[in-house]
Amino acid sequence: TNVTALEDLRERLRAFAEAREWGQFHSPKNLAMALSAEAGELLEVFQWLTEAQSRSLPPDAHAAASEEVADVLLYLIRLCDELGIDPIAAAQRKLVANAEKYPVDKARGTSRKYTEL
């Protein structure tokens, strides 16, 4: 059978945690908190940068962003595994919902929330 890259990561993460007996720490609450902390570390990469600077990171900042993106993704995958959520299916459903909330003719070129369109 074909195993997707996401499924492979999920299986490798599960094995990584099991080998270290970390399941006792990987409650959904703790994983969500760790995910939030890593997202904060990703945000730090961009702190104090202008919009233009954030679009053209120097190599060291780009590498730091890459590391933090990896941490965010890994915790998200682990959280989804613990909750039995298929993140791809959830994202696909959300994309459909967002398309309904933000129709092109009303949302094009504006950052307003769907309740303000």
C-alpha cells in the first residue's frame, strides 16, 4: 500500500514517543500547549521585522523558521494522532467552509472577517 508522507511521519512520531515512554505526557492538553509554545517560537523569528523583511529572510532566520515550522508540524501531527483526527480531511473541510464564508466577489482584496463582508 502507498503510505503518504504524513502517515509516515505519524507512524515515526508514534514509535519515537513509545520508545521513550512519552505517551504518559502526550495528553491532548499537553500536546496543544507544546504546539502553541512552538508556534510562539516561530513567531519570534519574525518579531520586529518589517513586512518586506519577513518576505526575504536572511539564511539564518530562514533556517530558524524551518526548524520551528518542523516543531509545529510534528506537534500538530502528534496531537491529531492522539485525538484520532485526520488533519488533511479536516483541512479540506475547512477550506470548503472558508470558500463559503469568503466568496471571491465579496472577499477579494480585503482582510475583513466574513461577518463584516
